[in-house]
Amino acid sequence: MTGQHAIGSGFGHDSTADDVLAGIDLTGKLAVVTGGYSGLGLETTRALVKAGAHVVVPARRPTAAKEALSEIPGVEIDELDLGDLESVRAFADRFLASGRSIDLMIDNAGIMAAPETRVGPGWEAQFATNHLGHFALVNRLWPALAADGGARVISVSSTGHRRSDIRWDDLQFEQGYDKWAAYGQAKTANVLFAVQLDALGKDSGVRAFALHPGGILTPLQRHLEREEMVGFGWIDADGNPVNPGFKSPEQGAATQVWAATSPKLEGLGGLFCEDCEIAELSTDDSPGVRPYAVDPESAARLWTISAELTGENAFR
């Protein structure tokens, strides 16, 4: 049984973050947006602040974050490297020491199609940064998420999840590296994380969603050669966008902002969204989410493995 069916959100592919926040007052709400100073994260931060939220931006490059966010008032910047568990724990413990609760958490930071890189105890960097770092962060921040009636946790995935299910026998690509398969596995992990977090957290008022923001040209593509993006039909030889389905950053940030704030999602969770709507299940080239990415048994299995790897589990 799945709830992966559209609910008539009233928004779509072209909606912007400001569109979905129209009429929503976030005054007094605290949001945490990882990577909230670049690409979709920057637009997400801007839109949430405009709607009245206080936004905390944990940043791997705090100096760059301060520069990027200098014209957005009231944003709080702290240091966080998702590829370093000690950094994750240190940020979470600093936040918890402030005694504040979290209303919205958007796990937005990530890397894509990176050359083979190892972090921590030899973990593949895309799985470690996109999934394990956020897994550890959310579990460590659990007391703040469960306080004051709960929170929404948004896991930014991608249609890239279609590139790979979880490679249960070779999570860390020790038997040969493929940058796109590694990205696909990490994005599938982002969805499964939301499925299991929602199952575990809903009784405490914490609901979770995953999403595909759409195709957008942002610094996420920094590891790709121009020729590769030309081959995909994303840009022309001069670097200009040519894919008519691509979104602006304002449109790209809309689905994660919608998932974090929409009243229409009250009482729901553990679902995959795209184009400011709950996506349908898909096993072909049509839009939607692959069944393996929302499978409850896989979600529970990945949670157990992730807890063992990181040593973090708020539900142990």
C-alpha cells in the first residue's frame, strides 16, 4: 500500500518558492537548511526568510556562506562538513546546547557525479556526504526535532535515484567505481531515509518527505565536464542552457519549500514529491519514483546499516 498519489496541490513545474509560500506565515519558525548558501539552498533560504522564518545554515565553507547570504537578514551561519562525522556531531551539539527546537529541516546539501573520493573510514564520498552525513545529523538533532510538537524533515533526492538501487553487497563501491551509479545509490538512500524516518518519527510529530527538485543548472554540476553536459542535452557548446524542461533556481527550490510548509501535507509523510506534488510510482520513463526507493523493508534495512556505520541512532 502506498500513498504515492497526487493530492491536487494547485502548484506545478513552473511554480516558484515564493508561489508556494504565498499566504504562509513562518514567523517564529526555525528552519535548518544544509547547504543553504548555494544553488537551490540559497533560494530556499531566501524564500523561507521572506516568509518570516529564522534560518540556520550549516556550511562547509562558512566564509563563502557569509558572503552569499550577506543581503539576507537574520540568517545564522555555522560550520558543518557532512563528510566528517566529528564535524556533524560538533554542529549538532552546539545547536542542541542553544535549547531551541527545529520546525523545518531541509537536507539540501549534496555532491553529484564526483570523481572517486574516500572520506572518514574509507566511505564513498557521495554516499557519505549525501546520505550518511545527513542521517547522522538528523539523528543527533532528534531532541530538537521532536520538541514542541514535532517538525518536517525534507530529504532532497533526485530523479537520479533511478540510476541505482542500494548496492547492498558493495555500498562503498570497493569493487569498481562508477560516478553516476554512486550518485544514484546516494539519491535512493535519501528517499529511503525519509521513508524510515517518517515511520519511526510520526508518533512524535516528526514527518519526513523526499523529493526531486527538477533539472536546474547550479554549482551541483561542478564535477561535470562541459562536453558531458552538452552530450546530455543540458547546455550548448557555449555553456547556455538548452533543455526546455529545466527550471530556474526559484522554481527548483519550490518543491522542497512546498514539502516543508504545505498545509495539504498535514498528516502525511514518507512520500516522494516532485513538481510541488506527491509523485506517482513509476517503473518506466514517466515521471515519478521507483518502487525500490520507497520500499519500507529496504528503508528499515538501510537505517540499520547507516546506524551501524555512523554510530548514531535516535531510536536505538
